[in-house]
Amino acid sequence: MCRWMAYKGQPIYLEDWILNSEHSLIEQSKSADMTQYEVNGDGFGVGWYGNKPEPGLFKSIRPAWNNSNLKSLAGHVSSPLFLAHVRAASGTPIQETNSHPFQYKNWLMVHNGLIHEFERVEKDLIEKIDAQYFRHIDGSTDSEILFYLLLSNGLQQDLHLAISKTILLIESIAQKHQIKQALRMTLGISDGQSLWAIRYSSNAHSATLFYSLEEDDHRHKLLIVSEPLDHCSRCWAPIEENSILHFDNNNEMNIIKIDLA
């Protein structure tokens, strides 16, 4: 499985957590602790927000630990909100369009997990994507299809409802194909104002996901990670199964259960 992280708070340089922490995302791309896929060397990407509504985006198929362009960019770009991802491919090609984050206008999404037996359900899922999004699909991953299903189900209007509708859709199609465990995912999603983290799996055994919320100069800042970026200096709390964490434009956090009723 992949590794990802997201940050929202006072502007910091990307390198502070992508490169320079004890167990940084770069270190996790070489030696992850909490996954069977220790090496995540099938590409990387980072998306960051600045003074424009739409984010900047940098992707590559090279391993994150061996890319001088990433090191230079991360050392010079400062942002109050960014998402980064290192990839371990699960059956789809290693190509730039398959690297995360996926972007549509001001929205970004990173994903760790999979739609089980994607090759059997891909056609059915694509048929559920609204036609307005077809020309924006550049790659071949289940992750990107998941992103555009969320958009088709109203992500831009009501993220919580879009999550529930998309989960129910995927699981109903999987059931039709007699696939028992349809979905496993942790998601990081942002519209440039808020940050969401979602943890869900059909069998209640999602990949790990943690958050750390701290206050600095009376302002909250949030880190969300697949696994902790250090081993002692911060307080890392797990995000519970079947939950959505929301850190809003006022940097206030709440966590709610996913409603599949």
C-alpha cells in the first residue's frame, strides 16, 4: 500500500515534513513500518495551495528518495496546506498520470488502499461517472476512478454524503460480481480551504491513519499521516475505522462516523 501525508496550519516549507522529519515521507518511501509494502518507490506527488484557488502540483514516476527536483522544490515552496503521496503500484502501470494527488479544479485527493478486483468492476464503475468528468481522467488507477465517482456523487456540495453514496455504490457493484470485500481506503481530500481524512474498509481492517493536532501562537495546525513522522516528539492519535476527520477553514477539527444508513 502507499503512504501519504497532509498538513494544514501556518505556512511551512514542504521539506519540513516531507524530507526533514525523523520518519519523513521520504524515509517511508524506502522503509515503511506499518504496511506489508515496505518500499513505496513507484512514483510520488505533492499538491500545495498558495495564493491562487487551484493548487500547484508536481508528480514523477521516479522514487521520491532519488529525485533532486523534489528536494529543491520542497526546500523553496512554503504552503499552509499541502498533500503528498508515495506510491506502491497495485497492478496498474507506473506512469505520471497514475501518481497522486489527483486534481480537479481546486480539489485534491490522495488515496491509500484499493478497490478489490478492480479489473472485474472497472467498467461498471466508469459508467457511474458523470459525463462532464470523462475528459479529465488521465490515468488507469482505481484511485482516480474513486476520485471521479466522489465528484459525480456531489463531493463539491456535500463531502460526507458523497463518501456514503460512493461506498454504497462500490459495494453494491462488488456484490453483483460476488466480491466480498469491495473497498479499502484512507483518503486525504482538500478544496484549498478545508482538509478531510477518511478511513474506511468493507471488512473494518483499514490501513493505518493518524493525526496530530497542535497549537502554535494560539493557532491550530494539523498533520495527517499514514504512519507517524517521528517516534516521540508529537502526540499521534489513530483515526478510527469508518470515520471522517474534518479540519475546516477556521482550523477547527471534528470527527464523525460515516453514515451508511
